[in-house]
Amino acid sequence: MRTRARGRRTRATTSWHGRSEPTGGSGSGDSTRSGSQKLYPLGYAASTKRDPRRGTWSVRYLLDGAIQRIEKGEIEVKGRGLHGEAVLSEKGRGKVIPKTMWHRGRHAAGATWGTNLLTALLGDASAFSYPKSVYAVRDTLSAAIGDRPDALIMDFFAGSGTTLHATLLLNASDEGRRRCILVTNNELNYQVAARLNRHGHFRGDPEFEAHGVFQASTRPRVTAAITGLRPDGQPAEGAYLDGREFAEGFPENVEFFTLDYLDPIAVEMGLHFRELHPLLWLAAGGVGDREDIDPAARFALPAGSPYGVLFNPSGMPGIQAALKDRLDVTHVFIVADSEASFADLASAFLPPVKTVCLYREYLETLRGARE
């Protein structure tokens, strides 16, 4: 599974530390907070979302500590967000050496940022027992790759998807473009599986699989975190520590895949390109919509993604001409039946374009993994 399920949206650069509170019913976001009127012109306070049921606005304020850091020059105001809020960026942010023991309320598993957050996103408190706090994982990621805004994060035991959710929060805090790949099975706990078996539902049946960790927790939690909508279509209620509403979601995208087995001989003959295409898209960064590609064509160069595929040597003039106007392309995948043929074709592509041989490199990677 990898991160992506709708068309890619331009990343919002909201990097806000603040809090939310209801204000009087006027759309101006009037507040009783002392000196609040001085904060609005600076972008240190902003009215965001209106609650039609209560007739109130949600107002987000920068904390005093953040304002002091701006005045000291430690945080830079880079612009304004959708609601007029200041877009912030920490200067000189580097890797932090963490202490060996953390004791912070926001890190408690199964509490506000664990169970309660998951319940708010799914509308179901029983979907996953004792999830990790999203802020415990976010702070761990920050300590490990806080200085790498383009890092790739992999979690082979996805659970409810907390790692991806934490990646969203970390990206929002520093305008990062980190990616996250989650891997999980669709296992059920013993009691639920036994109950379903007694009712005639077994592994592989839709009724059985619907209760698995991926179908019941990982997928709906990740989707809700990004879209801001619960599985029932209702906006998720609540806000993160920086004041961002759950319902606001995040600008990232997400897509879900099923890992399956392919016949290596059929792969080598080029009969499974459509099944392998998502891996090419991922290898090139997972940018843009994953467009459908016809493997019968001489070459392909998706408009919104930074990669191309050369299916036939006769397509070389066409792909070379098209690449003159595509400086964003980082990868070209070349279908070749020998190392010599691949080397000859690859020599026509100059750095920084990376060339990859299909389907040899895919098959050799898998053979190496089996060994």
C-alpha cells in the first residue's frame, strides 16, 4: 500500500502552531482574547471554520511562544494561508538528538491522540484496540528525519495507519513532501474470526474480510485523515494540537494496492505491465495521477508524472523529442531483451534521468529477496 487515492493537490503550506476556540456569531471572528485585534493583521490569529449549528466561528491563534520566536528571528513568516493565517517556517531546523525517555501527555497510547482520535475519524470506538498516539509517532519521526523533508518512510506493520497519519502532521509542520508506504495483512483477532466462523463466514468471504485490520482500520483511517471525512461521509469532529480541524484534512494523496504473485516467465515476456505499472509510478516518486498506459505503444510519457517508458526501440526518436519539453522527468524505464540492448538504449539518456531495465531489474530484485 502506498500513499495516494485522489488526484494530487498542490501542497498547502500551512505551518501553524495555535489553538481553536469558539467566538461570537459574527463572521468577523470577534474574540474576547486580550489584544486579539492586533493579531489578525499580522496573521497571528485567523477565523477558519464556521459551525452552523452553534452559530460560531473557530479562531486559531499562534501561541505566545511561537510569536516570541518570530520576533527573535527563529521562525520566518513566509506568507499567508487560505484563511489569512501566517505560514511559518523554522530557520535552521536540524536533527534533534532525543532523550532516552519521553514523558509527555500527548504521547499516551489509547488516550486523546490514540483511541479518541481514531474514534473521531472512524465513528467507531471498537475498530482498533489501543492505537499508538499519533504525536508519539510524529515526534519520533521528527527526531529521526526532521531534517529530511523528502524522506521516504516505510512501515511493514501498519496497524491502524498511525505512521502515515504522523507523516501528514510532520509534513504540515514544515512544508515537507515526505512519502509513506504502509504494508499490512488483513488479519482478524481470534475472537472475531471464531464468531464469524460460527456464522458461516470464512477467510476470503467478503463478510469475513470486512472485519480485518486493513479493511476495518487502516484504509478508512488513512482515507479519513486525508479527506477529513469519516466513512459515513460526515466531517470528522475535532482539532489537532496546532488548531487544524480534523475536517480540513491534508493535501496529500493515497492509493491502495493488493500484493499478489505473478508468473516470472510471463513478467519477462512483458505480459504483466499493467500489474507492474504502479511500482514504476512509485519508483519515480508517486507524483501526479497514475495514468493508464498502453503497453502496445512505442513509448509512454505520462503528462503529470516524472517518468517515461520505452517499450520499443523504434520509439526512441519520439521519446527523445518529447523529453525536450519535460525537464521534470527523472526516470525512464526501458524494455530490453538483453544487457547489451539496454546499455545501448540507456546511453541516449543523460543525467539526471535514471534508466531502469524492464523486466530484468524487477525480476533480479525478487530473486535476490528469495535468496
